[in-house]
Amino acid sequence: MRDDEVGAEVNSAFERSCCPLTNALDVFGDKWTLLIIRDLVLGKKRYQEFLSSPEKIASNILADRLKKLEASGLISRRPYQQNPVRYECFLTAKGESLSPVLTAIISWSQEHYPGTRLFSSISQHETTGMKQTGESSG
Amino acid sequence: MRDDEVGAEVNSAFERSCCPLTNALDVFGDKWTLLIIRDLVLGKKRYQEFLSSPEKIASNILADRLKKLEASGLISRRPYQQNPVRYECFLTAKGESLSPVLTAIISWSQEHYPGTRLFSSISQHETTGMKQTGESSG
């Protein structure tokens, strides 16, 4: 295969190109997905907990992103109640391995936007009375 | 100020929340912006060069993202011809400081998507005959 055929060949295996950056952005290149990963890192697990974050993600966007995160192998779910069945979400090893990405982004942002402040971890999954800084009561 | 007032206070200073991750994603949280940063790191400077990348960014999206990148202080422009005036783009120090973010994302992606391949740098800004792997001829 000639070098100039690489693009065409790889585009059949990947959606946009063979670039690792591109393929990562196809997984989490939007304004919401990494915020859900952040919330999971902070200890959130349940739908209402994600909804209660100060960025106020819309319910339909949250449902879409959780579905995509599971399809991409970054999270897994397990039921915590029946009738109606409800699920808790967990980072997989693949999802947890995004930690250096979050760290790099946070470091860059703190350098250039000095007014920003990290949220605290939460120790239990309650939908009200959370300890996270800046948490809404939703 | 009480802790539970932090969210409201900071939301007036920042668009969505005081979280550094959130504010970074407000700058580059999409499928295209970091690809333009990548192209700049690889040596691309001109509009047609960005358009020629294998991901085939649409012209209106490219124009929009370049405008936002300049407004955010990540790139600067300077004219390289008159009649019509055309510009070359350059990473500012703020833009260059995204390098660890790109590195972290690429490292994660290469671990989980082993078929991906890094593009090569280009040594000169020509709109045809580029040396970048996977480059289209557009």
C-alpha cells in the first residue's frame, strides 16, 4: 500500500480519520461527556445526581450521553432498584483511564482561568443535600 | 459568603459553572476545535490547509472555529497577501500550552484504539502536495 492510500484505507476503519485525537473526540468531543466523567470521578452514580450538577444538563442530553458512554465502554450500569428499575453508573477501566486527560485539561484551565474552582468529591449518592461545592438542589 | 452561595456567585462570572473542566470545554469542547489546534501544531497555517485535512471540516465550521479560537486568545492571525487579503494563523502561548492536553488525549486514544496513527508534521504551507500522512488533495 502506498503512503497516499493510508487516508482512504483508514477512513474505512474509522469514522473520520485514523488520527488518535480525532477518534477520541468522536467519543468525548462535546460540552457534556467529560462533565459526566468528572461527576463519576467525584462519586456520582445516579441519574438525578448527574442532573443536579450546576451545569444543569438537560435530561435528554444526559440520557443520550450515558447511552453513548456505555456503548463506547467507558461506563457500565447495574440496577439498584426494581419497579421501576433504576441504574447506577460506574466508570470502567477504560473510563478511569481518562483521568490524565481530565487532569491535563483542568491544569490548563486553572492556568488560564484563575477564577475557576474544583468541585469536591461526594461520599454518598443522595439527590439532595450534597456536599459538592456549587451543587444545585435539583 | 456561605458555601451554598458559591454556585450562584460563580455562575455570574462563568457561563455554566466555576469548574475548570467546564470552562475549558466551553473553549474547545467539540469535535473540531482541537483538530485545528492539532493542524497548527503540525505546521498548518492557512485556511486551505485546514480544509485539506482528512476529517474534511466544512468551510463554515472552520471559519466559525477560527473566529472563536482568536476570540479566546488561542490563535492570532497575520495577513500573508493583499487583494484579497488572506491570513495565516498561529498558536499563541495560550494555544501552545494545550500541548499536554493533546498529548494526554492521544495517549489515551492510542491505548484504546490501537489502529490509530499519528500524522506527520509538515514543513511548509502548500495547499497541494502536502507531506502529511493521510492528507487529501483538496
